[in-house]
Amino acid sequence: MPVIGSQPERQRARRGGRQNVAVLILLLLASQAASAYDYPLNSESIRNAYFLGERNNFQTTRRLLQYIHQFTGPQTGRYFVSQIDISTPYQQIVLRGRRDTPGDSEVQTETDLHAHPLKFIVRVRVEWNGRYADHVRRSISPPDLSRGVSIHVIQQHRITPLKTNRQALYSSMGHGGSVFVGMLFELQFDPARIASAPLRVSVREPDGQVVETKFDLTKLR
């Protein structure tokens, strides 16, 4: 019978401590891997995303806010980037679950994904500075901001989008009228080309100013 405090007992205690540390490290790595960007999504990830959206609670809101970067500082130029957001396949499934469409389910979601795979999307909202609002209101047609806006999405290298869409943005003025306030750019990417690594979005505004933000896809699904 070993004596408490003897050398064999201390050795076993040290081994036990090392094993506990190893287990904690493995659990930490597993947790990090579970929260990192991954594509294609397996059945468990699809279910988890759908149910997160379906719960539609503070956890859902907190998760979705991580995909959005809003620029709230003072604006000095004629144009400014007001928001950059990304939409991963996982995030799009969360949004689908939150809509709570009658007859929809996590099973139907997975079936639809096999038939129509989702894209990785980057959106950039470019707006006119309020100081120039009168000029915009007097314009017969809204200016084409796309001619002066350049958007680069970069990980280790620049990633070329599959498609770029542009949409003019209007604000209601009452009595059925509206005023042009800016433009929304949507870039679609092959999600298989996106890695679990920091992703940088760089936007050159029409006046030459460059605005950037990062999304850490090692911590964002």
C-alpha cells in the first residue's frame, strides 16, 4: 500500500495533472474548431444554425451582430462607407431559421442546400454625406457610385468574386416621394475558396479614401 506523499504517489499525481491539462487543451481546441468558418457544412452544423435562428433570442442577436461592422465616426468626404457585412452559409441558415416560415425545418434546409448551395457574400453600403443631400435631391437621376468604388476581399491573396450586384438605396420623403441616399454593393464568392482565417475587406471610396475592416473567420462560422 503506497504511503501518502511517497515518490510513486507524487509521480502519479504529476501524471494526472498533465493528463488534465492535455484534456483541457483538447477541449479548447475543439471549441475553437466548432466556432470557426467551415465549408461544406455537415448535418449537425446545419441543424445547429437553424435551431439558433429559430430560438430568436439574445444569443441569436449576439451571433448575428458579429457579421456586421458599422462605421460611426465623423464623415468628412462627399461619400462614406456606412456598413460592411459578411454572410456565410452558416449565418444564412441562422437567418432562415429566424424567419420561422410555416412548413420549413432543418431537414428541408439541408435538402435545399444540396440542391442550391449557398454563396459567401460581402456587402458594402456606400452613402452620400448629409452635407450634399440637397445636391442629390436636385439630381434628375442618381449618380453612379459604382464607377468610383473599388472593393477588395483579401485573405492571403485577393479573392475574385463570382458576381457583383449593385442596388441604389432610397429613403422615403413622405407623400409617396423618395430620395437617393447611396448604393449597396453585394459581392458573391465561392464559399469553398474562403479559409478559416482573418478576412479583410478594403473599400476605396470615389474620393480616393480607403476604408478597411476585418472579420476573424477563425472565430466566426
